[in-house]
Amino acid sequence: MSAGTDITVVHLMRHGEVANPDGILYGRLPGYHLSELGVRMAERVAEHLAPRDVTYVAASPLERAQETATPIAKAHGLELNTDERLIEADNVFQGKTFGVGDGALRRPGNWRHLVNPVRPSWGEPYVDQVVRMTAALHTAKDRARGHEAVLVSHQLPIWIVRSYVERRRLWHDPRRRQCTLASLTTFTFQGDRIVSVGYSEPARDLVPPHLLAGAKPVKGKGKAFGA
């Protein structure tokens, strides 16, 4: 098969559940690890992908992504690579609570960060996320050409690059993201061109109902939304 017609599959995986009892929007902060449930999610997806022809595994440098990717790399006897481009989106609310029912939108100090949802004004521009995530996808495609790759990242960057590929607007309602914990957003390349995008939830039965894609937010839960 020639380089222009080979089929390469790149799975963008969101990490598993994080131990975060205080409901902090942890963003890029260090020290946030998978919970016991998150470890089970990672192991479930590793089992799901074990029969697949995975030849390259990489993850965001953040602990939760590294810990999610480790059993996948181990199952295939592969080195786990770290790709800085897969990191969570930067956010000015990092280190704070910012979720349903916590009054964040009523605090005057936050208003200046919420004036432009199109950019967005509270964090890393969507266009910048597209650039780095697209580059990471193509690196994985080149490293695994003719086979499969797994990249472990975070909800917002995964959703943004999927939206770009599927030609949707980048600004959106965060509650409508289809990117549940430990989910796989799968890009299929023919040569260097993306020909399809798929989505699956191998650990769906382990995900708390209020955190499933499309679930209605619950007051007091899911405060670290979008991580």
C-alpha cells in the first residue's frame, strides 16, 4: 500500500476520573492524579484497545493523562511518549471553583474574563488549540503510519480539534461536548487526509451519570468541568 493510500487510525482519548474532592478547576496544575475509579477506567480502555494494532502511544505531560496512558502502552509493549501539545487548555480560573451553582458568574471580578466567548477571553484561544492538537494528530499519524496510535489528552482540546475537523464553529456550550471521561475520539486517515471521525465510550458503565456526555449539570457536582 502506498503512502498516499495507507489507512492510519489515531485515537484521541480523554483521561479517566481525577481525585478532586474540593471541586477545583485544576487545569494545568500539577499534583492531580487519577482516582481509584479513574484507574479502573484507564484499565478498561487498555483492555478494549489490546487487540488493536497500536504502535504509538503519547500523552499530555499532566499526571492524569500519563496515568491513563500507562496501561495502554504497557498492553502493547510500547514506550509512553510525552507530547506537550496534548496539554489541557490554559484557563484564568485554574485553581478556583467554577461550576454549576457556585456563584462564579455573579462575581464582578470574573466578568472581565467572560466578555468574549468566541476567542475565548478566559483562556487559550480556540485557534491555538486547533493548531497544536492538529500538529499532534499528524505526528501520531506519521509515527504509526499504516497502524494505530493513542493520544491521551483533555476534554476541551479534544472537542475543539474534533469541531474543527467536522467544520463546526469553535465556540460552543460546554454542556454539549461529546467527550466523556475515558472516551475515544477516533480519526481515520487515508494517507495524510482525515476521512472520518468516530466516537466511543469503552468505560461508559464506570462513568457517573452526571458526567456522561450530554448529561444535565448537577449543582455541587462536576465543578472541574472540562478538564
